[in-house]
Amino acid sequence: MPAKSKDKPELTPAERAVLRIVQDTLPDSQRPFAAIAESVGVTEENVLGLLRDFKDTGRIRRFGATLRHQRAGYKFNAMAAWRADDAEADRLAGMMTARPEVSHCYKRLTYPEWPYNLYAMIHGKSREQCLAVVEELKAATGLADCLVLFSVQELKKTSMAYFSFFRFFKQ
């Protein structure tokens, strides 16, 4: 698989097949990229080269694993919505994301009826543990205006699928 540049985004069918596979659960194997390569009909080096090229050119930002936090004992999560000064939001977000209990952190626009612009998803083994993290973040950041929204039911949780089955066959 030849390396692609940002100026040449078209992908071969084999490259699309690799990307379709890696956006889902990887094969349970000592060498998952070799298993992917075998299923697509390319070499392991081709698969790793494609992924490295996508990372190096910025077409993908990261490649990571998803922990099913409920199965690991972290059954509670809370979205903490903070009211932060826009000029300080990046610095404050850095403090929040340094915490291992924070899995996601976002800046968003505010509205007159909703002045919160900084969001941190906090995971814990209990409601009290999540609230303790919020209190520690309040103390560390100096932010006092915060609403904590606990999840009551997970309705859907999937990764974004950029190369779905049907798009794979579309030319």
C-alpha cells in the first residue's frame, strides 16, 4: 500500500477495508495487525504503514483502546459543566484532563440561558467518588460555578464509523 498524501485522499479498496476493521474491535490476537492484514490480503507492514501514514499526516489523531468502564467497576459517571473564563479555559481544561477519572473534556459555546462552556466527564465507582473529584477540581481550578449531571441510563455508546460496510462498496 503506497503512502497517501493529504492532497491525494482517495483510498484503495484494501485500505478502506483496513480502516473499516480498525475503527471497530481489533482481532483478539497476539498480532492483531497481522490478522487484519491476512483478512484483507495485504502484509502486516502494509497495515502498519497505512496507519502510521494516517497518523503522521494528521488524517487520524490517535489510535487507542476503549475500556468498558462499567465492566471495570466504574459504574457511575457525571458530566460536570463549568462556567470558565474563555481566556482561561485551555489552562483549566489541562488541569481537568490531568485527572485519571476524567475521560472527556470539551469547550462549547455558551448561551444566555446556559452559561457553561467547559465540560468534563468524570468516572467513579460511586456517586460520592465522582462528587469528590468535582470538589477537588473546584479547589484546584478555583472554579465554583459548576453543575453536575449524573447519567441515569446509557442509551448508545459506539465509536464513530467512518468506513461503514455500505460505504466500503461505494465508489
